[in-house]
Amino acid sequence: MDSAEEDTHGTDTCVHFSSCRQTATEHLTRSHSHVITVITFIITCTGTPTHFSSYKNRPLSAQLTQSRADRAPPLQEMDCGTDEHQHGHGDATEWKKVAELRAVAEAQDPAAKEEDDFALRRFLRARDHNIGKASTMLLQYLTWKRVAKPRGSISDDEVRNEIAKDRVRMQGFDRLNRPMAYLYGARHFPAHHDLGEFKRYVAYVLDKICTRLPVGQEKFAAVIDMKGWGYANCDLRGYVAALEIMQGYYPERLGRVFLIHVPYMFMAAWKMVYPFIDDRTRKKFVFVANKDLKSTLQGAIDESQLPEEYGCMLKL
């Protein structure tokens, strides 16, 4: 998606939601008991999609505007894989900028010395090689890290309640050798969790999957299975918090996300969360229609690496 399309989409989205986003945002800070009211309000303002099959394998601009002129390119063209596919191994100019970023960041926070050059490169790429913006992002990450992971990592004991819910499983790799995570949306009940522990759990999961990254690969992929998802599973505050952690503190780690078995009612919640997703991340979400589930997943993941529940061979 080029910059012109991004700008047009941004304008369309703002117009589409301007009448209800302020009220919806206020609801994010209220108790879970208001979720049904929020979703009903959004459905009234925007409507729900009438033909979910038109969402399959399309970029989010097409998913929200339903514009036939904005269809997604083939999945293999959308999916760049590793950073090396996008930028090469980093030319001399890029590594020079990494050195400049390090100098700027270390002058303001000595903790930046603990981050390797590849980490700094991810922050740099996340901000289109703008050293000022990348240094701000990096410094915010270092501040967050001191609070969220004072001992350097998050232990199992700190998120024991979240682990017990068995919402995330990590196993296998996609065809680009990215480690896979499988998330089950219907196992998430916001009324039964503490938001602070949930945030720690998000960081815990991201750290875990990053330890599975093979040499030369910096990104992971995921399948989010929404089968059985209902109002009781809707957690707008949790979704936004997870996005903020992933986008702000784990930049350039996400490669691709497939959303499968998505119910119509979820799209109302999705439209509320959508404005909080940055441009880079938006293009990485792919909604998959049920009739295309097997072909889409097998196009991205070998049968030996796909779970048995999707008709393949991997035992989770």
C-alpha cells in the first residue's frame, strides 16, 4: 500500500468514525458491563459487514471500506518475511544511522548500551529511519522495560493466572521460517483478569516467542482463532493495551496475523480498535473466510507445521 492510499484511507476512516469515536473511546475506560452497549452503539453508527467472504485475504483498508478498487495483492506479495527481504542485510548507510541512533540514545539513557545493534535497527526501521523519532521510541521502551521487567524478564509466577487460561500456544514455523503462535479469542474473559497482570502476560508471550526466532529471522507469525467468541470475550481495553505493547516495545517483530473463524459481531469491536493500530501493523492482519481457511493457511504454513485441528499434522 503506497503512501497515497494510506492517506486516502486515513481520511476515509476519520470521516467514517468521527461521529462516534469520541464516545467509543470514553467507553474504553468503563467497566466490562458496558461492552454490549458500546458494540450496539458502533453497530448503529457504522453497520456490520453483510458479506464476510469479501473480507478474505484483503488489507484492512479494503476490509473497512469494502472498495473493490482496493483489493489486496496475492498473499505472497504482501508477506515480506524477514527484514533482510525488505532491506537487505543493512547497507552501510543504514548501519551508520544505527550508530547515530545509539549515540543519541546512550547520551540520554545509558541503558541503551544493553541493546544490540539489531534491536536498534528495528526501532529505526519502525520510524522510517528518522533518528529523532526512533530515539524517542527507544527511550520510551527503556523506561517501560525498567518498570515492566525490573529483573530483566517476567517469570511464570508473575503471570501464573494468565498462563492457566491456555489462550496461547507456540509451536511450528511458517514457510518463511517464522515461529508460529496460536491464540484463542474465546478463552479470554476480561471480567476474570487483572489488567496489570494481563499486560505483563502480553510481554511474557512476546518474549517467549522471540526466544524461538531462528538465526537470521526477526519476526514471528500468528493465527488468531475467534471460534466461539462472544460479548463475554470482548475486551477493548485489553486489545488496545496489547497493541500498544507490541507496537511500541516490540517493533518490527510481527510478520503476519491470520484471523480465522471471525464472527460478524467481532467486526464492531474491531472497528473501535482499528484507529489504535499503526499503519505498518494494519497491513499485517489478514481476515480469512471459512471457505478459504485451509488453502490460505496451507499457502503460508506447511502441512507438517499446521495443527491437527485445522486438518493437518502438527500436535500442539
